[in-house]
Amino acid sequence: EKDNQELIQFLKKASDKRGHADGDAVNRLGNIYWNENDYSKANEWYRKAGEAGFDWGWNNLAGSYRDGDGVEKDIQKAIQLFEKAYEMSGEAAGDSANQIGVIYWKENDYSKANEWLQKAGEGGCDWGWYNLARSYRNGDGVEKDIQKAIQLFEKAYGMSGEAAKNSAAWLMNIYNNELYDSGKAQEWKNKWIEQGGNA
């Protein structure tokens, strides 16, 4: 039976092994409080996780500053913390770079956005390739290039992550509405359906 209080006590014990904070356990504590909408406590634990050398701690704290969860919204602080997570070159690097790219994209600074989205893709984040593909598809900060967009959407799809379904949808539409290749469009429609798309 799910018992958050018992889990919290367990994680608190695990978070101080041999006098050193276990960043993963500390970050999980943050996640529990965040899921309970106790953002202030969540951010406290995310900061401790980051200080313990756990990149997802900085990444999650950055998200709180980006969205104003438990802290005053501060986009520059969010970017700074996402960069801190990225520079640790751990599992959160790709996601952190993608988050920075998305922030710059929303601010219409497409050049910086695309630079970070490239880093995100190279860091193993399928959303990085997906978002960069959209820039090439639309000509945001780069010359519009449908073939490059296709290549990047395929790259995102090939990673079999959360961006696969959206990538397949874009590819289906490009082949259907721009390249008029009904065979390819159908192929990507089938892949989109395999990923949970509703035909």
C-alpha cells in the first residue's frame, strides 16, 4: 500500500549514508513533496540534491523557477540552474539543454534556442532533435529545410522515447501535405498509430 510518510522516512535515512547526502534519494524526496503540491519543501530537497552532486536536483529546481512553483518566477535563474545541471554531463544533461532551448524559443531567440536544442539531441534527449526539427521545418532561426527536418524527426523517432509519436505525426503530415508522397505518408501514419496515435 502506498504510504508517502513511510517512504519519506525511508528516503530521509537513505539520504545521509555515511555522512554524505545521497542525491538520488534527496531528489526523490523532492518529487514526493512536489507531487503533493508542497513546492516549498520540494525545492528545498531539490537544492540539497543538486548540492549533493545530483544533476536532476538542479534540473527540477530550475523547473520550479521557470514555472514559479514555490518560488517567484525567474527565467534567468531557471536558465542558470538548467545550465548547472547540463554542465554536470549526467543523465539530466539532454533534458536540461532542451529546457533551455525551449525557453529561448519562447522568447523568439531562435539562434540560441537551436544551439541548445542541438546540444540536447547530442545529449540523448529525443525532444531536442524533435524541437530542432520543428525549427528547420518552420525556418525558425535557420533556413527552412524540409529534408533536414525529416532527418531530425526521424532521429527523434528512432530514439523510441516520448517524442516518437509527435515525430511520426509531423512526418506523416510533411509527406502528406508538402511532399505529396502518399506511400511514405501511410508508412508514417502506421508508425504514428503504433505509438498510440488515434486514427
